[in-house]
Amino acid sequence: MSSAVRLPLELRQFLQLPGPQSLIVRGPPGSGKTTLGLALLEASAGQRILVTNRVAATELSREFPWLGANGSSTIQVVDSSDRGPSLHGIANAVADASLVHEPNSDERERLIEFLRLPPPVQEAWSRLSADSPSTVVVDSWDALVEHFLGRSTPRPEQPLDRAELERVLLHWMGRSPAHLVLVLETDQQSQLDYLVNGVVVTRREMVNDRLERWLHLPKLRGIRIANASYPYTVEGARFQCIEPLRAYAEIRHGDADPEPDALPGFIWPGSRSFAEAFGRLAIGRMTLIEIEDDVPDYVVQHMLTPAKVHAVRNGGRVLVIPSPGLSPDEIWGPVESARPPGHLAESFRVLDVSGQLERALKGGKKDRIASLIPIKALPTPSPGQDPDDNEITRWLRGGVTGGHPGLLTMYGAGLESLAATMKLPLTSEAAAGLPAAIQNTLGTGLHLIAVGRADTPLFRPIKSLATIHLRLLNRQGRVLVYGLKPWTTGFVLAEPSNAGPYDLLRIV
């Protein structure tokens, strides 16, 4: 499971380096550069100043309401969006004008260099402490340069172009222990990529008709870049990036979210994020989850566990046909705490598809052993007998009879392993008969969750039966969730921000 953080670890470490440090953020319009710039300010120590050129301070307050809540005294705003001169910067320059009367002095050279900077930068620098950490974000440097050079008339003996202006800026910045962040409106490389200490690139892409946002870290001097790419979202006008997946043992396993209200004909999925994104689980229907080959089984299991916990806790019956790749801890895990000790098998059963689980549980927890259905215990229907009339099916339907609808969760890999163990060929004829068998099972008042690799032949015939159809993709160690039915924007699966089981962060 991934975790959502405001900034990547590498950028947080970069902000902690002693100044002076310089960083550029570049990317196409609408890729979240301003939001990232504000997140960098929010995470910085000492004085924090935003020089804004494209967006007025009043508009920033509307677009980023949390900025005011953060305290107007902590993030200072130099608003140059109206293109007017900086009176504060000019006043400071005039106050030091007497230094010009000292020919060849260091002070005179410093003043000349300072006066060559754009007035908003002069103003920002006039507010900084000479010996305290600080961070200045200029959004955008392109707009400021265009305005400044377009209006200035440099003397022939002292020509000033963009390259020279940027050299002067970085040289002046070296006089203060500050972090300077320049937001660029183009995603093209320039001389600044070589001059600055760090480069951040933002991307806004359409993949499978859905928006994806990616942050790339091609350069951060003094920082070990463990992960060069991060997906991110700017939902709620806040920058959040997603760290890579962690091992199952490192995941914070949250409990199921409580059901807000009982809705007849539906089972609560155990996750508020799931219900808000895709709806509840309709009784007599099925959910189909297609996963790419490199999506770990334990991640899918973590998504499904809250629904099982809710059903077991409320007296329903849950039967699991697991993937052979799942361990006992991943299968039973949090479900064990949903029932008193010694009573788990009353509501939760696991079919051993290959015989591996029975061997793994020898001498283990009694509740797990009691709830395991060994492969040798599978019923073999007699000629003419209804294949659905057996002890397992009657147990599963028993919860429905008691007014507590249950869940049947099956992995395609588990069915394939079961068929191979029992020497039953999964022919095209067998796959074609799967929809009828599923409809017959669902007609008893259950909900089926089927999990399989994308485009597996076994599940092709049942796609039309699904009322919820999801697709899970692994993108550079993060799991993205797309709703195909109902159609939704993309989400990133992340650890919960509270006590819930997991979060689905919408990519906006």
C-alpha cells in the first residue's frame, strides 16, 4: 500500500539543506506548479515569501482558501500581478542611493547589481533576514522576466538579457541563506537547469481517457534520489504525492468504516472511499476487478477485506476462493477480529485451492484451521444431482436465510489452481457456462466479487454481469484504480489518513 504525503522525501530533505539553494519547477500550464510552489513554502522553515505575477493575491485566496488559514503573517505575498512598480523595493534602493557616491566601493557594486533585479525580487529580498533561513518562491519567473525586460532600456555599455539577469539573480541570492524557487511556465530545458541546485518537472497526461499527474526529479544536488517519479493530485487545492508500495507487513491495517445507514438490497463495502467512488455492493449482483500482472495480490486483498469484515461482523457468510499467491496472514488477517474466538468458522470459510494452506496451517491458529475447507473435502456431485446442492452452498446460503446477505470472493488464479488440482480442464465450453452458474448462485441473495488478471479468458463471459467493474494498474510502484462501470476518473490507492481501511485519492 502506498502512502500520501504533501511532498516527496527528496524535496523535504532539499528544503532542509543550508542555504543558499536554488530550485526550478517547470512544466506545462495546468500541471499544478503553483500548488506545488505553495506546498514548498508551507514545508519551509523561517521566512516564507511568495512573489506572484500571473495570479493576484485576492485570487490566490479564493483558489487556495487554506492559505489564509495558514496565517497571512507566515506566508508573505508580494503581488506584482498588476505590473506596477514595487514601492517598497524602490524605497529601499533610494535609501541606499548615497552609496553610489563612493566610487569603486564594494557597496556601490552591490547596489548596482541589486538595482538590476526586477522590483518584485528587490522587495522580496529587502524583507529577508541576512542570517536566518528563508524561502522565496517566484511564480512565475517567465512572466516576471518578460515584463521586466520588455519595459527596461539597458544602457549600451551594460546590456541586460535573460541569461545575464539570471546570473545576477543567482549571484545575489548567494549572499543570503535562502532557498529560491523559480516557477517556469515552459517544460523546455534552459540554462537554468545547469545553474540551479535542483530541478522539478511536473507533467499532466491523459492515459486511457483519464488524467494522470506525475512529478519528476531529474536533479537535486546533495540529495540521494531514491524515487525519481511520483504521481500526485491537487484535489482540494493541496499538493499530495504518492509514495511507492510498501510490503504487506508494513501496511497500517485499518478497520472497516462503519455503515452510515442500512440500504435495503445492498451490502456495505466496508470502505467510505469505495462507496463514494463506486457505490455499494448490490445483492444478487457481482463486482469484477481486473488487475494487471504486476499488481500484488495483497493489495487487492487489502481492498476487499473491509467488505468481508463488515459482512462477518454482522452475521453474514463469506466464502473465499483465494489466489495461490496469498499467505494465511493476508487471507485471514483483520477478519479474525470480527468474530469472538472459536466462532470464526460460523461466518468465514476459505477454500484450499491447492492444498498449500492446509500444510501451512498445521499447528497454527485454531480459528484458521476450523474455517479452512480442504480440497479433499470438496463435494463430488452424483449423477443427476444439482451441483449447487452441497454442504458448502447450503452453508453460504444460510446467512441469507437468516437475513444477513453474504459475499463470495473468488480469484481467477484460484479457480485455475483448483481446476488443475482436481484435473478439470478449463475449456472454452466451461468458461461459457460460467455466467449461468454465477447467476444461479447470485439468485440466492449473495454478492460475488471476482478478481482476475486483465483480459483473462475465464472472465470474459461474465463482464456483462458486473454492476461494478474496476481496473487496477501498477504505475511505477503505485496502484491506480479506474472505474469502468460506473465510469470514473482515476484514483490512487493509499493508506488511510484516519482510522479507515484505505483512501482512494482522486487525481484532479
